[in-house]
Amino acid sequence: MTAITIDRVARAFGTVRAIDEVSLEVRDGEFFTLLGPSGCGKTTLLRMVAGFCDLDRGRILFGGRRIDTLPPHRRNTGMVFQNYAVFPNLTVGGNVAYGLKARKVAAAEIERRVSRALKLVHLDGYGERWPHQLSGGQLQRVAIARSLVIEPEVLLLDEPLSNLDAKLRVEMRAEIRQLQQELRITAIYVTHDQEEALAISDRIAVMQGGRIEQMDAPETIYRTPATPFVAEFMGTTNLLTGAVAGIDRDLVRIRVGGQEFVARSAAGAPSGGLITFSLRPETLRLLAAGAAPPPGWASLTATVQRVEFLGVLTRFDLRLADGAVLRAASLDLLPDGLAAGRPVAAAYDPARVTVFRAP
Ligand SMILES: Nc1ncnc2c1ncn2[C@@H]1O[C@H](COP(=O)(O)OP(=O)(O)OP(=O)(O)O)[C@@H](O)[C@H]1O
Ligand SMILES: [Mg+2]
């Protein structure tokens, strides 16, 4: 097991600051995810750790040892690439053996380790097959076996599931997580899929424009996003800006158009001016118009504008008196007769509203 220190690392391509002074610590045995939109620098940062991309500034250490000055093959990392790049002209066994042959490992040892790696990814007996005879999920496992066979200290995975269909992605992400836990290997995982990141990570760094916006456990990132960008990127939210209308102990009243929202903000909000806040759709509970909200909750009156039944949940667009639209989502327990055009009350717990410092 190995902790990874990334210390004030930077890299520019021409005028693009692909990585702009990033510092982070990945703990021993941690499953750490870099999450962010296309072009935010995820692959660049991962390649810096692997040794395929030079640093302009900064240092990278594995367990206190500086490694950014070493060539890739001396860093002891296993990497699964964005488009898994299994060699089509080698058998499954040949693909997995590749890194060991390059390292001049003895033939008998290669055979033993390849067979163990294939077993780990549930491909025992597939050594003689050719890549074109495998499914997407199996190819993905070959790529993972190939990265694990060298017994790396650190496993680096760059969108390893992006070529798979949705159902297989969900299966494979659980397998990758389980394998990482079994091997107790430190892993950095790159994805732009927020659900995938939430599902498998110990911690997530949300990146934008070559910088880290927030670094926290999945629940914290989702429940208390640090910035409006993180709130919007992690799922769906209602991002609203309004004027502070008053503060009553830890409750802030915020006026948006004709409506007043209430947020609980222990950190204290500014006593005046504009603030931006996030209210997730699933925190709104829909009640019959006029019904009292649960104790301590706030409530809005709205008209249902649109209902979208998605099976596991139902989404709603709610129109407020001033025409603004709020998104709501519900698993079940909808009031009778709830349909487009009908009035409704939307209740929420002010503690579930996230207030941001500046608009
Ligand atoms: N070799 C390169 N030459 C020039 N620009 C590059 C190079 N590699 C990356 N970039 C630029 O650096 C930025 C970060 O790219 P990077 O590949 O790290 O993004 P990413 O977060 O992995 O995106 P994606 O989700 O699309 O894979 C982008 O603006 C990209 O165009
Ligand atoms: Mg990438």
C-alpha cells in the first residue's frame, strides 16, 4: 500500500492551463476519484502520476519517495487507459503477459502470474482466446488484469468503463471496487460520471479548469457542495440567487422573485445583499395544496407544470407565482390528483438548503 502526494503540480499546453497548481493527498489503500467535465484536466493529472506527462512545476511522491523524476516503468503503477487499448494481435494471455515480458520476468513466473491475474478478473481459462472473441466487459477485464499483473503499488484507471453499455458499467464498477478492496491497492480513478464517482469512491476531487473545486467523501460532496459548480455538476439541483430578507438565529430568509426561501446556515450568511443557494429536487416533498409542512420545514406554493414518470422516480417542474420553475423529484407518496395544472405545496427542510458565500 502506498500514499500518494501531489504537491503544487502544474502543466500548461500552450496557453491552456491543463493542471493549475493542484495539491492533494491520496491515502494508503484509498479509492480516490478525479471527477469533472471534459477537458478539466483529469487525464493530464493521471498521466503525470503514471509518468506519461511531464510536470512544469511541483512534485509527486509515493509514500514519501519522490517519483515524478523517474521514468514510467520505474514508478510501479498499473494504468488502464481511457479506450482500453487491448492489443488485437495478441491473445488474452499475451496481452496480460506483455508488461512482465517487457520487465524480463522468467517464463514460468509469467505463466503463474498471468493465470492468477486472469482468475482475479474472472477470466480463468480465457488465456488462449483472441480479443475479437470477447465482449466489451471481458475486454475491459483483460485491460485491468494487464495493469494488475505487474503487482503495482498504485492503480490508475482513466474512464475504464466509458466504452461499455449502462448496465455493464454498473456491474463492472462494483467489480473494480471489490477488486481494489481485496488487493488493498491505492487507486486513482477518473470519470466524468457523477453517479459512478459517488458509487465507488472513498473520496472524490471535483475538478474544473485544471483546478480542484472540492475534495471530500461522496456524501459530503453531494449534501454540502462547496461551490455552485459542484452543486450543479453532482446531479441535478435548483440553483437560485436572491436577496437576504432577514436572519433569525441560524435561519436565513432569502427572497427570490415573489417567493421567500428559508435556509439553515450554521456558518452564518451575510446580513444583506445577494446570495446563491442550492435546493436539490429530491429534498422537495410534494403535499396537497394548503397542507401543513412537517414541523420545522418551510413550504412553497406552486403549480405543477410538467410531470415526467421515470419508473423509479417521478420528476416535476413546479411553477412558482412569479413564473420561476423549480425542479422536484419524488419516489412515491404523491398526493392524490397530482397532475399538470394542479396547485401543490412543496415542503423542504431548511437544513437541506446549501448556501454559498458569493452569488
Ligand atoms: N498533449 C496535449 N497537447 C495540447 N493540449 C492538451 C494535451 N493534452 C491535453 N490537452 C488539453 O489540456 C486540457 C485537459 O485535457 P485532459 O485530457 O486532461 O482532460 P480530461 O479531463 O481528461 O477530459 P475528457 O473527460 O474529455 O477525457 C484540455 O483543454 C486539452 O485540450
Ligand atoms: Mg480524459
